[in-house]
Amino acid sequence: MTMNDNQSTQAPIRLLVDADACPVREECVRVALRHGVKVTFVSNSFFRIETDPLVEREIVPGNFDAADDRIVEHVTQHSVVVTADILLAERCLKADAAAVLGPNGKPFTHDSIGMAVATRSIMADLRAGGAQMGGPAPFSKPDRSRFLSALDLAIVRLKRKG
């Protein structure tokens, strides 16, 4: 089998984006188009996106978790997932996604996801108990830059891996 034969039978790389409230949709499109990778935005509501054969929007009606469920259905070993949702990140890692990134560029990994889920649970318990908690830091230009670098690197690694 030649290298070209192997490449033709390889599943295509796909970028899956948890699009509701995602601050890096434009960046996802830019990186996907640069690499010739299909990007699918999954959401519960309509939003405008670039018109290109490699860019698709999937609006999922139903309950709040319907979009998350749909993303997990799409996950393969050739998927890069973008989400700020820690529980969705955990599900995608369990479904064997190649990479899962937060919109700030921070990767969710098998080694880090347990601590992230535990921290999320503790914070939810504190809020339920009436503790006044600050929200996440505002999204910044350095976050956007880290995300662009991390997404590009994840796709390059996946292409090299073959």
C-alpha cells in the first residue's frame, strides 16, 4: 500500500464546535479553511456563519443537552472538538476525540479532565449553598491568540499522525 492509498482510506479530520455562546467561531472557520478541514457548528439556535462547502451549521432542537449529544455522536479519532463545557469535554474524550480545546486554547486531556470535573462540581455546590462566586475571567485577546495557536497545532498533529 502506498502512502497515497493510506491517506485516501483515512477518515477525514473534522472540527466540531459547541457553537452556542462560542467566542471563537470566526477563528475556527479561519483555521479550518486554511487546513482544508470540515468544520461543523452545532447549536440550539440560529447564528450566521461563513458560506463555504467546508463550513456547516447543525441546529439541534430539543433540550439543552441535545447539541452536546449530537457533538458526541459525531466524535471520531479524527475529531477536534471546541467547547467551554467541561462535561461535554469529558464525554468527547471518552468518545475518543483526537483533541478537545477550550475557547481560551487550553486543552482538555485524559490527565486533566478529572480535576476539571471535580472543580466544576465543587463550585456548583458552593453556589448552591449561597456562596457569592465571581464568574470566569473576561475573554481576552491573549485567549484568542492562544486558541488560534492551540487549534492550529492540534490539526497539524492530527494530519501528521495520519
